[in-house]
Amino acid sequence: MSQPELSRTHENRLVIHNLVIRDPLADFAEDIRRGLTAPAKHLFPRYLYDELGSQLFEAICLLPEYYLTRAENEILARHAAEIIGSIELPNTLIEMGSGSASKTRLVIETLLRAQRELLFVPVDISASALERSSRVLLQSYPGLRIEAYAAEYFTGLAELAKRKRGRTLALFLGSNISNFEPAEAIAFLKSMREVLALGDALLLGVDLKKDRRILEAAYNDSLGVTAAFSRNMLVRINRALDADFDLPAFRHRAIFNETDSRIEIYVESLRRQTVVLRKLELQIEFEEGERIHTENSYKYDLEGIKLLALETGFACEQTWFDEQKRFSSNLLKAAG
């Protein structure tokens, strides 16, 4: 097994640990085979975020229907100082799924107003995205050092748990917790708790239960950007596996499941058809109306957030809301 790649800048303010050591194309091919041959066809949401998919998601965040990003930005812009003031000042800031780290700037700026130096530890699957965002942050904040991990969530957390650090604040923003199945959300937060010492804190962004019309509109925008994001998975399969998915023959569907309190996202076949994946030597039959499940997004109420914290070794100390109370930022303290 190859050793994780480690890269440094000459300024010695940036270290990137690359823990992605598997063959991504082989993993992709096997996951696509497994998902499309399952009794209920499905694809894995992590494959939505290739380069084009990530750009489309950035565009989704700007859409009028997609309130989540604006709501969380509003909370952090209004309350970052109050959030930081309610914990012991950390010298380390961890962020899971950091992406472009645009919202994180509000927290970094607040911390650097209170102290001269800060260690930022972002974890994201893309090493190139980490390097781009890290260099921009380092140019903006002379007091910042960055030790980044290119890794999947659980791999990154396992590595972080091996290292001792000072007082720490962790971030998991954007309601990314909503994309986990309930058992996975518990496993993730338990792993996060193992990284943190008693008294450390996690700021957890969580989208809230609300009227189904608001929720479904957020994932069915009028411009069709979310539909393009969903179908981009089929484009990726066509390109990587020499497949012949006919994009106009599939439509995007996002439906709120009241019973399970989740948005369910599908691409749906508009006619009976056969799709050939030549590199997998595979033919997949679709009936008219048959769906491929691509993603869930769970919605929580405050009681559910508190129970989730309690079950995973945290105490939910305080919650902040946007003005319309659509979204929540929850301060979870690492408990005994």
C-alpha cells in the first residue's frame, strides 16, 4: 500500500496530507455496477461532486429557492462573535467537508480578532480543492496556518483522532449531516466526538423541518440547475464507463417523504429503454417511470437534534436561527 502523499509550501504555513490512496475509477465502476443492478436502482451521492457537479452545486447555492446557504450565512454573519464568545477560545479550527471554505471565513475572522494565530484543519475529499481554498485563505490571513487532509470523512476523522491538539472548535456546516442515513449520522458524530477533548465544541449546521412546499421547491428550482446537477451523474457514467444514458429520457424528481422527514432525490426514466455500459459489459433495462435513487436529505426538529447530540457524546448547549427560522446552527459541547 502506498504511503499518503504529504506536500508543503516553502512558507511552511500549509501542509496537505493526501489520504486518498485507492483507485477512484475502480471504486466508481464497482459502485455503479452495484447500484444499477440492485433491486431498487440507486447511485451514491458522493459521485455527484465531480468538477462540473461541484460547480453546479455552487450555482444551486445562489438560487432563490435554495435558502439553506443564505440562511446559514445570515446566522454566521450575525452571531459568529456570540458563538465564539460562548466557548473557551480555541487555537484549532477543524472543518469537515470544507469545500471552498467561504462560510468558514466568518468564523476564522472572528477567531483572529481575538488571537494572533490559528491552526485551521480542513478535511475534504478533493486535494486540489483543498489546495486552492487554502492558498486563498493564507493570502487573506497572515496569522493562519493550515494542516489539511484530503480524505473521506471517516478516514480523516480516524487520522485526526490519533493527534493531540489544543482547545478545538469543529465545524460541520451546510446541513451536510442531513445527507447521512440516521445510523450513519450517529456513527459520524461518534467519530467526531473521539477527535474532540472534553469541553471542545462542534458547530453543527442543520436544516429544519418545515412546509413541504418550501422543501420541495428548494430541490426543484425553476431554472433547472438542480435537475442538471442530478443528471450530471449520468453524464459522468457515460464518460467514465462508455455508457449511453440519453439525458432527455430521464428527469429529476425531488419529493418530501413526510414519514421519514427527508427529501428523496431521483432521476426517473421517461420511457422504457435499455442503457449499455460498455466498460462494464452491462445492459440495464428501465421501465417507464422507474427511478434511480441518488440522494436523501433529512430534516430535523430541535428535539431530534438534541437527541442526536446526547446519543453521540455531546450536549446541545445553544441554537441560533436565521430570521425566518428555516435553518439552525447548533453548538454541541463534547460531554463526559
